[in-house]
Amino acid sequence: MRYTTIMKIGIDISQIVYEGTGVGTYVRKLVSELIAQDKINDYVLFGASLRQRNKFFSFYRSLACDPKRVSLKTVAIPPTILDFLWNSLHIAPIEWFIGPVDVFWSSDWTQPPLAKARGVTTVHDLSIFKYPESFHKTILSVQKRRLRRAKQECIAFLCDSKATQSDLINLLKIDKSNTNVVYPGFSQ
């Protein structure tokens, strides 16, 4: 007899409100495919936005998923407040908003504290460390805080490329065994 452990996986989908951006498209496509392919695990999709919460509901409906397996939790909090709570103060664990999960995947910008969940994040690039003069000081500050928190919270880092993986290992001193190259897909 084969036993399968069902995990409860939380995913931050907040970036989907930025339609047409690379990260927004990445999150939309990855989450859509993951839920379509994985018929075993349960998912909690988390979205935070003050004015664009309707985009989360629209995206959730487009998934045509089993509501017993995939739920949506939204909060009317602007991303700047979450950045302050999570990246600066490092308070208010994600489980306060979505309940208990085994794994929580953050996609960009904010890294929530985790009460018991294991953290996974995607790092698209580390150009803020390589070319800091190319970025606005606010973006530099936010991304550096977020990556510092991700280093504390996450057990796994998904990298868009081998170059990003190499930068993560060399610039942030993340152990290679905690990194995985997962190339973004493409659609026609």
C-alpha cells in the first residue's frame, strides 16, 4: 500500500495585480500550471492589495479548481505596509493571514515571517547588488531587506537561471544545496 502525504502549500500571488510585468506573468503562469498539474496537495493562495483585490478573485475563478483543494485569502493591505511589517519589523507571520501551511512560497518584494511553515522563494536576479547605481534607492532598500529576510526564512531558493544561482551563492552566500534552477516557461 502506498501512502501519500498531502501538503498544504501557501503561495503569495500578490504580484499578479501588476499585469504585463515579468514577475506578474511568472506568478500567474506558474500557479496556474502547478494547480492544474498537482492533484494531490492543497493550496492557499494569498493576495494583498488595497485597491486591486478584484484581480485576485478573477484569477482564482480562472483556475477552475476544486475549492476543497484550493482556497483564496486576500487582505486589503497595501504592499508598502506589508513591506514594513515583514521586511523591516519582521512581525505578523503569514499564518496569521492564511492559517497553518506546510510550505509558503513567496514570489517577489516581500518575505513574510513564518511561524511553522518552510519557506521557498524565487530570485529572478541579483542586479541590485551588481548594478546598484541603476536602481532607485527605495527599490534597492526594499529588495536588500527582502533578500536578507529570505535568507533567514527560506530553505529553498528557485533561480531563473544558472547565472542567478551563481550570484545567489557568491553574493548572498546561500548554500548551493538550497538552490534550484527552475527556468521560466513560455507561452505562445
